[in-house]
Amino acid sequence: MILLIAVGIFAWLAVQQFKYTPPERRRKLILQYLLIALALAAVLLAVTGRLHWVGAAVAVVLPLINRLWRTFGRHLPWIAPLIAKHAQAKAEKERAKKANTEEQASGHKAQRPSEPPLTVAEARKILCVSADASKEEIIGAHRKLIQKFHPDRGGNDYLASRINAAKALLLKQFDQ
């Protein structure tokens, strides 16, 4: 009975902590809770005789090894490059995510400095539309091309940016 009350209190505290944890840290918190629950279950099974004590010891030691790896890994010179590489990849991913969010907030992607400026004739040529094309024709041609050349579908960023820039330039004429 006391064990059930202790588990209930622990669960209530865990839920309260989860509520007030920022969303980006919740995944890590859930993983910690799962490891603690696994260790407690292993100890309980070992105490009741349903799990050999060696299995319980391994289940309890695994989370400790994980924490030690992170703590002492920074101090071992041969592990430091691996950790640094992982941290750099994570930072780049965060930067890309932030840039993407800023891009969506501004509503358009800034043209790269290495790209030459686009003329109206080039924009029409890229989208394969005539000089008297309507707004709907431009949007339809853009949709057709971007589906074909989008980076998520095997295209590349440069082509997608040029297609988007051509659409923006041609649609700007209708807004004036």
C-alpha cells in the first residue's frame, strides 16, 4: 500500500513538472521518466523474485552509464570530437529551423546575393507563360513547376528559388 502511494505521488509530481517544462525540453524529460520507470520496475521484479538480480542491476546501471558518458565524455580527448560534431550538427539544425521560421514570418525568401537579378522576360521564360498571361495562369505554371523542382521532391534550392522569384516578379505587376 505504501509503495502504491509513493508511486502515485511520484506520478503526480512528474505530471506537474512536465506541465511547467518548456516544449523543447519535454522529450528529454519523458526519456528520463521512462528510464527511471524501467529501473524501478526492474528492481521491483528482482525483489519479488521474477527477475534475476543481474538483470535488475543492468537495468539500473544503464541510465547511470548514460549520464556518466555525457559528464566525463567532455573530458576525454578522444570523445570530445564526437560530442562537438553532434553539438555542431544540433546547432546548425536549430539555426536552419530559426531561419525557416523567420522566412515564413516575412512571407518570402530573400534572394541570395550570388543570384543575378531576374528580369520580366526571364521570369516569363522560367514559368513558360506568355506576355499577356493572367494571374491564374502564372500561379498555375508556378504550381506545376514547383511541384516538379521542389527540393523535397528531388529538385534543388536554386531552381526552387528562381521559380519562386519569377512568380513573385510577375505577380508584382498585377498588384501595381
